[in-house]
Amino acid sequence: MSDEYPIHMGSQVDKAAEYCTYCPRLCRFSCPIAEVEHREGTTPWGLMRLLEYARQGTVEFDDQVSEMFYHCTGCGRCQSVCKHDIDVPRAVWKARSLGFEAGSSPEPLHGFISFFKTETIPHRQVTTLDPKRVEDVFDSDANVAFFPDCETRRYRPDLVFRIGEALEIVLGDKVHLSTRLGGEGKGCCGFPLGSAGDVESMKTHCADLQYDHLGFDTIYTDCASFYALGVDDKFGTKVETDLVYLPQFFSESLDKKHIQAPVTLDGSFLHDSCFATRHAGSADGTRTLLSLIADDEFLEFSSNREDAPCCGGASHYHVIAEKFSEQCASDRVDQLKREGGNKMVTACQTCVKQLGRVGAEVDPLLSLVCDAMGIKKVEE
């Protein structure tokens, strides 16, 4: 591996870029982005080859080059099939940060970072949680906390409270709600900052988040991206807080005494989320949990677990390439129909939103858990 190139991106990324340059593109079939865009530049090999050119100084991180690295959701499916276990998401996130440092970022993301730093959430519409209900369901003095996925908060605020009730039932005490309330606190883990290229701001955000949680014994979260930041530093930083991923927690902590009304899955196919499965490692736990709360069996896709394709909704791809992003979701729905299904269940709120964009019927796993535990919904 050459030490003479002008840009060094860390030994792991340098090695990955050089290895991929000489690979005969064997991972191309695994990439959902390459499948929908039909161009070699968006294959894992194409992105890594472009990164190697940048590392050599052959190309610069101008707007056009930098924008290419946003044609990736970070799903990690390519790494699952790679014989050398090349960590493409790590390399792509490094490339995004280098482009951002060079002053280049995709036009659709302009203004995003300044908004996020102000509101600490990625959604332009701020969801206000009912303060009276927060007081009733949660305990501000508890020494364990629930940090909800910002997608849950934005699109299913009632589920935030239902999960709080579920945690109280299992743990025996109320938990603290850690999110943005009354202009205080943080409403997101910070992953969207890194996926927008501003890794340094993500590091600062995560460090502040860790400081906010000093004194808490455990942080429960339904956000697979947050949990992924606690697994390793592939996305630019590592969260050292003791995180517990809720689907895994409930799979290990629920038993039959907690189940009041088993749910009927009615032939639902389990969609394995990229971040929940490949990054959070919850494939087995998700299946254990579904089997525990249901009175019938769920169905499996022919491409499942680490081989499951991405829905196209993660890492700003829906903002960068909306049509292609939704084609990823449509491809999964087409597979559902071919294999005899009509609806899905998944642990990931981003997948619920993205698959719903193309008309799919998708149940959030934790919503089904609350149903089975007899925790009633409140109209949102």
C-alpha cells in the first residue's frame, strides 16, 4: 500500500480503497443503489475507485465528486458479501467528511446542518410531546433513560409514551425520557450530521449527548443508528454510553406473563432493517421477539437477515435521489408480492416510513409489542 499519496484517510480506509481498486466488482449485485441507478459509478467498487483516485490526488473533492458519495445508504450489504470484509460505509463516510471539509456538499442538504444544530433533530417540522403525558408516563429523576428514535418521535409520538409504559412494566419502575423538551435536550443521536458530511459536528453532538447522560445506568433506545454509533466508530465517532437496543432487550426480558393479547401477524413478512440487522446485530432477537408476542408465525423473505436489501431510506439518500430511493422500496414491495405476502413488519422506523412512501402496509415491531402487552393506543 503506497505511502506516497497526498491524502491519507486512516489505515483501514486507505487499505479498503486500494483493495477495491483491483477487485472484479463481485459485490455489485449486493448494492441496492447500483441496482436502481444502473451506473457503475454508484456500485461499491465505483465509489471506492473514485475514493482511490481522490487519495492519489488524481481528482479533487469538488461538488461533482463529493456528491457521488451520497449515493450510498451505508446499509453494509456489500460488506456482508465481501471476501475481504471491506467496510465500504466507513470509507464512504470518510469521503463525505473530506468533501465537506473542502467546502462541497449536495445542494439538497444546504441549510440542513445549521437547522439541525438549532433544533437537534433532522426533521424540518418539530413534533411537540404533550408535557402532561410526559409527566404521567416518565420519571425525570429515574437513573435509566429512554432515548427515542427521532423517526418515532416525529411520526409516531404516541409510541414514545407506549414504549415508556412497556419499559415500566418490564423494569418495575418508570424511566427518564431523554429527548428535546421545551427547547432543552437533544432530539436526535447526531447520526444525520455525520451522514451529511459534518463528522466533526457529529462528534461534538455525541460528546454532548454522552455528557447529558452521565449518571444514568443505562440508556434504552429504539434507534438502530444510535446503537450503531455505540458498536464501533465506522461512521466517524463512537458513543461510549451504555446503550441497550430495545428490540434486543424485549426479546430477552419479556415473558408470557407480560403478554395480555398476542397479536396476529396474518402472514406478515419480516423485513430486516440494514441498521438493525447488519449494524445492531439484532436478527435473532427480532425473530425471538416476534415469536413471543404473536399467536401465529411470521414469514421470511428469500433474501433476509444479513442478505436483506435496503429500503433506500437511510443516510439522506431519499433527499439526494428521491426517485431512486423510492425504487429501492418498491423493489422490496415487489418481492413481497412475488413471494405471496401483502404486508410487512420491521424493527426500524425509517423502514416503516420509507416503505410506506410507496404504499406498503408495514407494522412497527415495537408497536406490536405494546399491543401484545395490552398498552392501548391514544389517537395522534
